[in-house]
Amino acid sequence: MPLTDTMLRNLKADGTPSKLADSEGLYLYLSPTGGKLWRMDYRFAGKRKTLSFGAYPAVSLKDARSKRDNTKELLAKDMDPGAHKKAVKAEAEAVAKEQALTFAVVAQEWFETKKDVYAASNIKKKQWLIDLLNEHIGNKPITTLVPADVLGAIRPIEAAGHSVTAHKMAETAGQVCRFARTCGYIVFNPADGLKEVLKPIQTKHYATLTDPAAVGHLLRCIDEYQGGVIVGYALKILPYLALRSAELRGGRWSEIDLDKAVWIVPASRREKAKDGGGMKMRIAHEVPLPTQVVGFFRELHMLTGNGKLCFPGRHSSSQCISDMALLNAIRRMGFSKEEMTIHGFRAMLSTILNEKKLEWGFDADIIEAQLAHKEQNAVRGAYNHASYLEQRRAMLQKWADFLDELRQSS
């Protein structure tokens, strides 16, 4: 007799297992503890097998019979219902995993493997770029991404005029997708070639002064600066060395040997440079000090020599002066952003020295070594910085004397 819902609800376990047949091979297995499990026995390829359909009442009598009928249809097609069930389950699990493996999830996995190689400031920038991408494609399974999806996340940033950020987003998306491909999550990289369709980055030329009379006027204005003394000394030293602002402002007394007239900016405070293999690394920068700069530092040492920082901020001895403090000082002297910037001191040195390199007898490589531009090969970069030290010392002293002449000219 076929089973009914009333019979099923009233079934009680008696401590021994039992089978209650329904029809066409379907039966209910009643466990010793009272569990009610739908099962069906069948034969395939000469072997007896059992298929489970779930437990009553989660699987109703009607549903169990429907599963039985589906099983019989598979057998009629010479298909093993048990193998088919496993295949369907595996496919469902794969789809669920694919849906869960979104761009945001993979980006975070990639970021966790790479963030130790980034400086603290760059970690925040990289996370910000990932967040920008996640706003548009973060919830999309990475297996479904196509180039148009990734480009669609970048185009609004580019349209807003942020070309550099757009290219950085493309670079980050490429890194995440290459990671995903290597891990076997995707077959092709949907971020490949994105930079080719983005507008090229417009090179930013920093405003600077290169006319001798204008440079002399700038130096005299710095000498007459009536603001903070520490900021004043930073501005006095900056034209002679043309270091990057952060490298100068963050200078420690422990890095400077005034007797040997040398300042070694450690690798930990320098920007990362890429070698030919794409590996990011920092290289310490040895800076020879002209006699004028040694004099400035000796004067400054009487003010800040008891602390760690050469240029401590006004409100905290543990924090250096800010880039904005230097920039505001330049503005108060009357120089507009179209005339002079803090980075413009590097451009000033580079432009004038390259104009005078033949006259003064200095090779362009010596100028580049002083500016510490990124070397294509890290080993070559380290060698150049060391081998050019004495040449750079002579060049910077010549430069310092030249600046003094401009300062004194009216």
C-alpha cells in the first residue's frame, strides 16, 4: 500500500530500523532513533545501488515521488542517477564558489600577499585604488569579468581629469587579474592592454626659475625670510642639494656627518625604484655637502641638534616640518604657483647644470646620479651613486659657488 502523509506523521521509532515501501522502488527508511529518510534502490551496470532523496518532512511525500520519477527517467536514458546527482552537486558547488570569488575577494587575497613589500604610505594608496575599482566591479565574479567591465570602472576617473589615477587603477587591476590567472581562478586576464586605450598621462612640468637674475632674486628672498627659523634653514639648504622635499624635511642628524661633509639618506626614507626585472627596491643615496651647506647645518645644529630631526615641526619635535610649510613660505615671498614650486628646486638644478655641463666639464650621468632618478638596473644604480661621489662633490661645490654669485648679483 502506498504511503500517506498521515501514516508518515504518525510513525514512531521502536529502536530497530525498518523500511516502509511506497511504490515503484521508493521507500522510507525509519532509523532506530526516529529519522525518516527517503531512499530508492536501483540497479545499474549490473550493480545494486541506493539513492537518497533527503529526510521527511523536509522532503515531502510528493517531492520524494517526483525525485523517484526523475531517477527512473535517467535510468531509461542509460544514465547512473547516483553519478548524475554527484555531478549536479559538484557543478552547483563550483557555481557557488565562482559566484563567491568576486573581484573584491581576489583583490584582497592578492593585496594580503603583496602589502609587506609596500611602504606604509603606498599601502594606503594601493588600498584606495582597489576601493575605487571595487565600487564598480567589486561584487562581480572575477570569472565573468571582461575588459569592458574593468574599463568601465576606470573611465569615470579618467573623464574627471585624473589621468594618473586612471593609469594606476589599470595597473592595479592588471596585478590582481594576473594573480587570479596564476592561481587558476581565470583563464585570461580581462585587464590586459587597458593602458593602451587610456589617454596618455600628461607630463607635469613643475614651475621653476632658471633665469640667473630670477634665481638670484629667489635666493635673496629666502635669506630675508621672516617666518619660522627651521623652515628658513630648509629653504636655504634646498637649492644647493635639490633633494626631494620629503627626503630633506625628514632628515635625521644621525644621517649627516658634517666633518666628512656627507649626508646618507637611508633606503628606508627613499622612494622605491624598479630594476629591470620589475622588482621594487630602495637604494640609499649618498649626498656630498658643499661648504655652504655644512655651514648652514652647523648653525641649525645649535637649534635642533639635541633632537633626532634636523627640521622638527613647530608643534612636535617628533614630526618634521610639512611640505605645505615650505610651499606657504615660497608663496609669502611673492612667488606664485606658476613661478616656483618646492619640486622646482630640483628642476632648477637639473636645467641649469645640463646647460652648463660642457662649460663646467660634468657628464649628464653625474647630474642624474645627484638627482637620484630611478635607475633601470638597481646594481648599476648603486654602482653609479658610489663611483660618482667625488665628481658629484666637485659639481655641487661648483653649483653652490654659482648660486652664491647669483645671490650677490643685483
